Amino acid sequence: MSLSSARNYALRAAKSQDQKEAAELLSKAILELALAIETTEAKVKKINKSS
């Protein structure tokens, strides 16, 4: 659940010779990015509520 995990998945996908594996890795990268965005949004909302 981090940007570095998403980056690592994307880099592995770029290096993959197998299209199916690359697609799976990119899918994982997208999910990691979505989770990171959701986490960030939750933190921002919490900060805004406490202000």
C-alpha cells in the first residue's frame, strides 16, 4: 500500500517478457496507487476536520 510498491510493480512489468505477467503486474501497480491515494485522502480529510 505504497507508492514505492506501485513503482516496483510497474518497473517489473516494464522488464517482463511475458505479456500476461506484465498485465498482472500493472494491475497490481494500479491497485497500489489507488490504495495510496485513498490513504492520502483519508489523512487530508482528518487534518481538515481537526483544523
